[in-house]
Amino acid sequence: MEEIKLNEEQSWYEVDIDGKLAALTHFTQNGNISIFDHTETEPAYEGQGLAAKVVQFALDDVRAKGGKIWPLCPFVLSWLRKHPDYSDLVA
């Protein structure tokens, strides 16, 4: 079973599959700006689009909370180029 959630303790959004961490996108909070600096997928779960899912979930959450992002992570930057409807989130 796949679950995507915010892990506030670790400062990342994660995808868990059957209770195991499969992918994550890490951020640092600065006021209402979430600075995304790293996204990774565990090797056993690569090629399933999980990094894209967790990034979209994270950005939807930031948007719902009225925040902005600062994308330092190359994966998040690439994802944003493919999804210009999220460009309003960039601080």
C-alpha cells in the first residue's frame, strides 16, 4: 500500500510503500518559504514515478497552506519546468 505524507520530524515529504520509505523530498522552512534541497528514491523503487508523486504532493501541501517554495533541488526544478501551473509557488 502506498502512502504519501509529511514527516515533520525529518523535514521531508515521503512516499511509504508497505511501511517502507520509498522516496522523499527534503525541505528547510524559512517563515512561509519551504526551501526544497534534495529529492531521492530508494534504488528498489526507482522508475515508478514516486519522486514526481512526492514532489507534487509537497507542492500541493505548500499551496494549501498559503506558502511559497525556493527550489534548490535539481529534481524539483526539473519538475517545475514540466508543470508551469506551479510556477506561482516560487518565491
